[in-house]
Amino acid sequence: MGAGSDAAKQAGSRYRRAWARIVRPVRKLESEVHHLHEVEQEGESGEAPFIAILGIVLFLIPIFLLMLGLALAAYYLAR
């Protein structure tokens, strides 16, 4: 019974470490989002306009790239 218990503890420890490695980037991102939310709520920070511009740029870049890709595909299909 002792070997099975030790194996279960070892498996649990490995699972916990693997899960911690997987969750670590998510927690960092969550922390950054929380910080940006606090800065946005305060509104007095000099970072607020930068964050707004960054948000707009990050939102528009994928749309622009999608439209550019569609335009290039249409160009090559029309040839």
C-alpha cells in the first residue's frame, strides 16, 4: 500500500508542477490586464491615452491585414 501511495503523491506533484507551468502565462496576462484596467479606471494617468491608442491599433491591424489579404487574393484570382 505504501508504494501506491508514494506513486500517487509523485503523480500529483508532477501534475501540479505541469499545471503551474501551463497556468503561469495566463496569470501574468491576467495581472497585466488587471493593471491596465486600474489605470483606465483612474483616468488621471499619462498612460491612459497611450493605452487607448494601443487598443485601437491592435484592434485595427488584424482587420487591415484581413482586408489586404482579401484584396491581394481578388487581384490574383482576377488575373
